[in-house]
Amino acid sequence: MIEYRNLRVALLGGGTVGANVVDLLLTHGEELANRAGAGLELVGVAVRDIDAERTPAIPKHLLTTDAEALIVNADIVVELMGGLEPARTYVLQAINSGADVITANKALLATHGPELFEAAEQVGAQLYYEAAVGGAIPIIRPLRESLAGDRVTRILGIVNGTTNYILDAMDATGDTFENALAEATRLGYAEADPTADVGGYDAAQKAAILASLAFHTTVPLDAVYREGITEITDSQVKAARKAGYVIKILAICERIEIDGTGEYGVSARVHPALIPLAHPLAAVHGANNAVFIEAEAAGSLMFYGAGAGGPETASAVLGDLVSAARRHVIGGPGVAESTHANLPILPMASVLTRYQIELTVVDQPGVLATIATLFSDHGVSVEAVSQTVRDGKDDTQPAATLVIVTHVATESSLATTVEALAANDVVTAVVSVLRVEGL
Ligand SMILES: NC(=O)C1=CN([C@@H]2O[C@H](COP(=O)(O)OP(=O)(O)OC[C@H]3O[C@@H](n4cnc5c(N)ncnc54)[C@H](OP(=O)(O)O)[C@@H]3O)[C@@H](O)[C@H]2O)C=CC1
Ligand SMILES: N[C@@H](CC=O)C(=O)O
Ligand code: NA
């Protein structure tokens, strides 16, 4: 057996991900040392409650509630606590003590990324975060390294396992939103507060990270437009399938030319959308994630796999751990985050996409013409209309239902169209408005 120098690894957090990192690190220690060229000695695991039950179990002698004592003696600090504080303070302490840091904490990176990257650059440390987006899927490293020579133009991704699990269960088995969420939580996919998942906050954090990395700029979290899935109903999911679509919550990041000026801006948004059943994203089931990247020279690339879960996410953390250890062996400063492009953030109102609008209307001659005129008056072109008329037997049903799919239009023209529809006498209700992606 080769004798390696040992690197001291401190782990902050021994929950769903942390406990699996410990398990893999202790089980595969020798193999990892051979790959890294250095031994990875786990010096301790900081938790809140030393007596809590953990799966897989963590040897008791490794557990401590004193995170700071672990940090000061570590070469590499792995932050798997989640949340903003004390995670931010601990990560800064680790960086300032000269340690490299690995984190899976997208909330921390999307909120305090620039401060942390700056601190790392100052001392020549490196911050690794492959697990923060797409769980086990290699996506950070491909963007940072493999695509560093290209220009990424668009990212379209399913980046939250919990919400994909819920929408998929509602579609495939007719499960309720509540049951599916409870199961996703039991399986360890959901955040400590699942509002972060179902409200689209987790996906927005990942969109901010992806857009910043892909477009070499800084996209603050509050610049990401966000809608969650809490308003999506069983009947919308059923109606979508009947019409040849599936509903997915997507993170969409785009580099867009501003009004033909040759200048570019960035847009990042998260919202539920209809995806045609034939689209590859429609086939992403369970807690899996998929990220499509379009780049000028590379064309379209797709990254697919487990987006959440303890062992899966631990795989990405351990990959970072081996990279960090190799860097220690080689020496030299870390690579600074590339944010030089400094692109303006474009408002949601200027975003272009297609829409599906469901309306109930009175059943009288000329209604279709009135509706078509309302669309064209607001600069929105209609691609397809389907109409269902009440069969006359059930008075509780609306007189007629129209489902309209538009061509590409701006968010602002769509919003004024919907306002005009709602105010018109022939429309009895605007039942739903969903964006359509992937056509
Ligand atoms: N779960 C997943 O599938 C994925 C999670 N992530 C990210 O990984 C990180 C960890 O997630 P996960 O493992 O699910 O979270 P858990 O809630 O399961 O685990 C958090 C761990 O951190 C410890 N902890 C929390 N606060 C403190 C504190 N103040 N001091 C000391 N220890 C503390 C907890 O201690 P105790 O056990 O005693 O309560 C627990 O061991 C998060 O940033 C999450 O967003 C990323 C990708 C996937
Ligand atoms: N809660 C997140 C965990 C991974 O980032 C998810 O469901 O995707
Ligand atoms: Na990843």
C-alpha cells in the first residue's frame, strides 16, 4: 500500500447528504486516496444533535457540536448543513483559515456567492460546488471547464427533484400533490423546509448559479423570475396530457441580444410550463433532473440523472473532495470565478415564449372572432384554437371552453391580452395561462 500524506477533512452537517458522504469516505478511503494522491482523514462531523439517529450511521467519536474547532484544523471543509447562517460564517472562516471548501448549499451560493468567491480569491483557496446543482449530475464542472471555450446561449432544465417527483406522480398515477410531497420528503429529496422546493425557490437558486456560471456574469437571486407549482391542479395536469403535453417546472437561462444592438443581456426564470410529450424533458421521471445546454459551437448538450437524494448527492461531493485533494497535492492558488462579462439582467416583461390560455366563454355567434381580434390587437399571434361546447345536459358546465395556443410573444403583450380577455363580456373566466416550452 502506498503511504500518502493525510489531508484533514472537516464535515459540517451529518444529515441526508452528510451521513452518506461519511459512509462513502470511510468505506472507500483507500481507493479515494489512490485517486487523489493524498489520504482523506475525516477529522469530525459537526451536527446539532449528537444523539440523533442517522442513516447511514456515523461513528459516535466523529460527531461534535463544535463546528469552529473542526474548521481551524482542517485542510478541506465540506459544508452540508444548508441554510444561510451559520453556513456563511463557517465557510468564510474556513476560507480565511486557508482551507478549500466544498458545499452543496445552493441557497448560500445564490445569495452570498460573490462574497465567498471574492474571499476565496483573496487567499488563493478554491470553492467547489458540484452538488449544489443537479445533485449527482456533473453540470458545474462541464460549464466551468469543458465549455469554457464556447459561448453558452441557453439553458433549459429540470433542476428540482422534489417538484419533478410531485408533478410526475400527479401525471403518472393521479397521486395528490400532498401525498407526492410527503413521499419526496420521506425519500430525502426535499429541503428542510419544502416550501423552498414547491415554491420554486430552490430551482431559482440553481438558475442563478447556472446563469452566472454559463454567461460569466453575476445573476443575483432576486433577478430570477420565479413561480412555484403550488397553483398547479390535478385537472391542469390531466388536461395537459389530453392535449399532448406534460407540466414540468423549468429553469430557463438565456443570453439574449438586446433589440438587435449587438449588446447582450441575461434572463433567468423558473416557472411551470407545458412540454410536448415527445420532448426529451417530458421523459424525465421521478426525482431525476435534466439540463439542456445550447452553445454556439457545441450545439445542444443534455445532462441527465439523479438530482437529489443522499448517496447520489454524496457522489458529487466526493468528486469535489478528490479534486480538492489533488489541488493540495499539486499546490498553487485556486481558479477565480469568471464573472467578467458583467451582463445586464433583462426584465421578465421582455422574455419571449409561447402560451396556452384556457377560457370559458358564452356560446354565441361571433365569439371566436371577438377573441381572435383581442389577441391580434395586443400583438399576440394565435397558432391554434380548440373549442369544447357544452352538450346541453349539464347546466353547471360553462357554455364553451376555448384552449388557445399562441405563437411566440412577449410576457408584457401576453399580460395585456389576458387583462383584455378577462374584461371582455364574452369571456366568463380565464381558467389558466401556462407557458409552452420546447416546441
Ligand atoms: N438532500 C438532497 O437531496 C440534496 C441536498 N442538497 C443540499 O445539501 C445540503 C444538506 O442537505 P441535507 O443533507 O438534505 O440536509 P439535512 O437537513 O438532512 O442535514 C443538515 C445537517 O446539518 C446539521 N446542521 C444544521 N444546522 C447546524 C448547525 N447550526 N450547526 C451544526 N450542524 C448543523 C444537521 O444536524 P442534526 O442532524 O443534528 O440536525 C444535519 O446533520 C443543503 O444545502 C441542501 O440544499 C443538495 C443537493 C441534494
Ligand atoms: N430539494 C432539492 C435537493 C437537491 O438540490 C431537490 O428536490 O432537487
Ligand atoms: Na451536480
